[in-house]
Amino acid sequence: MKWLLGAVTAGVAFVVMSAWSLPDPVASHFGDEGLANAFMSRGAYVTLMVVLVGALPLVVAGSFAFAHRWSAIGNNLPNQAYWLDPERQLATLSWLARSAQVFAAVLLVFLCYVHWLVVQANFAQPARMSQSLFIAGLATFFVLLCIWLAALVLRFRRTA
């Protein structure tokens, strides 16, 4: 978990440092053809991104790290009697926690990427986000999410 805390700290630093170049107000939402259609103050945008980059990955990772405290964790786990048997429970929960940290890191990179796209978009006049770069990032995130979910399903589908 320490490496994730370091990565989150680096992500927050990236957001704060790169935000100095943003205009006030910041084009923060983009519609058709990538053109800006909503704005917010630089302070509000930076605060929002720091909270998202700083908290969301930690909430994702933390939720699995404390899974042993949830009585409902077994309700959604395939072959729960096997995986939550006292002799395997600690290893199962540890694997879930590590897996969540990996997903949290992917989420962190995606959020920083979107922030970078917003910064780049605000350099254009009028402010315009590259739709192709956004879609490529979103598609990559989605593919990695599917791989992560497949790993979870395959890991807990088997009973050995």
C-alpha cells in the first residue's frame, strides 16, 4: 500500500504543479467536437482534481483492504465456502487487496491523463480537447478494467 500512497502523492503533485498554467476560469467540460461548454474557477477545478486524484484511488484500494470487515464480501465471491474457509481467508483477502491496489493505480493514471488533456485543451483558442486522445485513453482504461475483472473472475472461479 505504501507504493500506492507514493503514486497518489505524485499524482496530486502533478495536478497541483501543472495547474499553474491553467487560465482562470478553466474550461472543464467538453462537448461536441471537443469544444469547451462549461467552465469553473481554477481554484475549484484544482480542488476537484486533487480530491479525485488523491482520494478515489485510495478509497478503491482501501475498500478491498478492509474487506474482511464486511460481512457481505462472501455474498459476491464465487465459491465463497472454499475461498473464505479459515485456512484460505487471509490469502484470499490479501489477494483482493493487492488486486484493488493495481486497479487503483490504473484509475490514478487515467485521472491524471484526463487532467493532462484538460490542461492541453486550455492552451487552445477556443478551448478544445482532443477527442481522439480522450477516446484512446478511455478505451485503454476500459480494456484494463476488463482485464482486471477477468483476472478476478478467473481467480475465484476455480477452487484450487
